[in-house]
Amino acid sequence: MILDKVIRNSGATPTYGNTRVEIDSICSDSRKVAAGALFVAVKGFASDGHDYISLAISKGARAIIYEDQEALDRQNIHLDEMDGVVLLKTDSSRHSLAIAAANFYGNPSESLTLVGITGTNGKTTTVTLLHRMFTALGYRCGLLSTIANYVGDKGTEAINTTSDPITINSLLHEMVVAGCEYCFMEVSSIGVEQERIAGLKFKAALFSNLTHDHLDYHKTFAEYLRCKKLFFDNLDKDAVAIVNTDDRNGLVMTQNTAARVVTYSCRGMADHTCRVMEQSFEGMMLKMDGTETWSCLIGQHNAYNLLALYSTAVELGANPMEVLVAMSTLKPAPGRLENMRGPKDISVIIDYAHTPDALENVLKTLREIAPDRELICLFGCGGDRDKTKRPEMGLIAQKMADRIIVTSDNSRTEKTGDIMADIKSGMDISGRAKSLFIEDRQEAIRTALMLAGPGATVLLAGKGHEKYQIIGTQKTHFDEKEIVTEIFNTL
């Protein structure tokens, strides 16, 4: 594509060279630069792309977008020696990268019904179920989620909740070529703040809830909220914003949006409503907009997820009864309240809950379904992440579980013992008395199952769908379903 077209509306202004040159690829990673590439120098947390401009030029980059003029001077880049390389100055490399990536791939989001879901909890479950349901309704769909990215029925493992703009637009382009009509996408607050979704045209935006998370990055809850709200502030007037009004920040999200606003609630009046009529470990009976339907998902938080799913589908034009029928066939997303039954009628629940709100919701659900069963809660907290939620999660486990086992999650470069001490600091003497602290997560799981009495419920929280564990800088295979199965076979 001609560079002029790639940089259209990107905010990048030529400072040297002819923008009528052909661009063969676009990248922000100097290791991926090939001849004919447009290299966008982005200031990151671990490194600054500006430090690699001269390397990109030496590898054949045809054009460079940059913010920092001094970086060019530091690298002794001489214009008369650049042999046709084009330089473009911008105030925001992140913004320019996102717009240029969308342009390079033909603005694929405009050819899809792109649906974005944001919120602290429920994003992965909702987008996964939307993808499955619309596929069941006969549509070809794409999915961009924490767990996996799908183009139709072809899936690849995902790395981030919201990928970089080049990956996003490349995948959206693949979806268009493959004949997809819909794409369902998780939108993280960090992805919004870093402008990874700039240039995308969303037809619908969904807000689930806002609770304590990512304060290691955003520093304050107000900043976390602001970044979520930006997603809605930037919607077009022909989009629809679908928000949970049972969350106190639901309508805050739509205060400055141009989109049409639709509300949903499990507690009060709204455009779409849901009530849980009954539930067990096998599923729950719901009343959705006055009509009863069965789901094999469990928990009040899943009632919200299903209502969000239903509201989105109906607002996108799907037939309500067809949606309810399709919903009744849906299975849980991987690692979301997955139930494994073992000897002595033990139920092991594997769930991704890794925030205070998510942990509380899961424990509350398990208490409601089996109030007379012993409830054992095993969990840890990720290292190099928000430390303030650790004592809060310790207190929640103390209040709601009969027995607690604190262990490792992805400790990364922090000491697991220090993380466990942070969790322990939220407990009083009664919480600590019913807790065990075991650093090795596999050994902790074995201990939990050995201690579980007949009919007990054991929650393994935090890992969910993940099939790995990161200790230090080492990423090793760690599949809790495999581990539980192996232990069950020895009981």
C-alpha cells in the first residue's frame, strides 16, 4: 500500500522523504522489520522503540514514524545517508500505529459487526458465549479473547486480553476474507489507554462491571474507571452501548457517549432483565425478560453474563426466542466454574477468579448451591501485579470458606512467600487458624483433596483456563484438570 494511504488520519506528518512510496508491512518491533516496512517507534515500559530506529533502517525499513526528535540525533541518523527512507513525526506513536494498522489492512472492522466487551469480570465468558451462540445461529464469527483468537472455527492461543493494533487488524482482515459477519472482542482498560483499539469501528459496546483490578498499572480506581469510560466516549452515534445498571458505574460509562444506550439488570427495572429462579451444580433456571429458560452455567455472576449475552444478541437484531433456545445449549467457557466430580462425592471447581470481586462471587455461588457442604478455597495471587488486592482476597476467603489453602499463582519475579504473606495480612487470627500456606501449587492441590471430607466442595481459584505457571522467568506446563484427575485416581 502507498504510504500516503497508510498514514491517512494517523496524525503522522512527513518531515523527510516522499510519502508516495510503497509499504509492504507495518511493525513496532524492530526484530520483525523487513525490507519495505513501516516501523513505528513506540515508547514501551521495558524498552523504547526510538532506540532501534537506526537498526530498523539498516534492516530495510522504508518509513519511520517517531515522537522523539532527540532520539534521531542520539543515533546519529543522517538524512543524506538514508537512501529514500521517509521520516514522519507524530505526537502519539501509539495512536498513529493503531490508525496506520487499520488503514494498512483495509479498515476491516468496518466490514464486520464488531462487538467489544469491557469490565473487570465476565469479559471472557461473555465473548466466548457470544461467539458460540452466534455460530450456533448460523453466522460465521470471529473471536478476540484472553483465552484464544478465532477466525471462524480456526483458533490460536491469545497472549494479551487486548492484542496490539497490528495483530488485531491482521486478524480482523482474516475474518473479513474468511467471510465472517461478526467479531466479539474483549477490550481491556490497558488496551484502551494504550490506544490499541483506536481506528476500530464498534457496532456495539458492552459494560459488565467495575471492581478492584489493575491498580498496579492505573494507580487509582478513578483512572481505571476513566480508561474504561473512554471506550464508550469514542463510540459513533450509530453504535449501541449496553450497560449493567446494577453496577454503580454502569450509567457513568455512558455519560458522554454518542451511542444509543441500552440497560440490563438482575435486580431492578431495565430494558432487559433476568432473575434466577433455582440452581444446582448442574445449572440454573432463569427468567429472561419474562420467559423461563434453562442454562447449564451456575451462579449469579453467570446470570449477569447470560443477560449481557441475551441483551447484546437482541439489540443486534436476533430473534429473542431463538436466542433463548441457543443459550440453553451453551457450555461454560474453559476454566470458568468447571466442575470435576471425584471419589467421596467431592466436587472440584476450577475457576479463573483472580480478583476480590470474582473470588467473592464464586464462593458465594458455591455456598448458595451447597450450603451444608464443607467449602475449601485454594488460591494465590499473581506476582508483579496489583499488591493491594492480596489482603482483600485473604479476608474474603476467611469470611466465606471453611478451610483455606494459600499457595502460588504466577509468582513471576516476586517471592511466593512474600505474596502469601500479603494475603495473610488481610486475615485475623480466626482466618489464619483455618489456613495452610503451601508454596508448591501442585502439592497444595493434593493437600486440599486429601483433607476434603465426603461431599466437600473444593475451589481451585486463579488459574482457570491457563495450562502453565510462571515462577521467576520460567514458564512451565501446569494443567489443574490433569493434576486433579491424577490425584483422584490415587484416592
